[in-house]
Amino acid sequence: MRDFDFIILNIESFILNPTRIYKDKEGKTGSICLYKETKKGAYFSILETTNNSVYVVSSYRLSVVEKKRKNYLGGYKLIWSWKGDLPSS
């Protein structure tokens, strides 16, 4: 329940200030995935966009084990990330 509460209270930050943006896998509900690193851990949110609206399909905390997290994210295509303190283009 703590993860749920943290996600609900911080989902706006996850969406407005992601650490990385990924393309969702083919055949999955959602078109983009947002990765957000916080003091509490790394979070992954899946968004669907339709008719000028954005819907959160799912959001969850990723493994605290960096190797597991890296393997999980390896299945997604990275389309944007922060480089240092400046956004990449």
C-alpha cells in the first residue's frame, strides 16, 4: 500500500519530469513509458494518448537491484533521457 500511496501523490511529477522516456512494446496498451528516479526508488509509468488526452495505464516501482532494473528496461526503446542537468534533444 505504501507504493500505491507514493505513486498517487507523485504521479504528476513522474509525468512532468521523467528521468527517461521509452517507447512501449508493440501490442501493449499504452504508447509511451516514463521512468522516474526518486529518493524512494525507480518508478515506471505507462501512458496512453488518444484524442488529445493522456491516460495513465499503469505505474509501479521497479526492482531496487540495479541489474534487474537494467535488464527490464533493456526491453524498451529509449527515446529521450536527461544528460547531466540538461535535457537531451
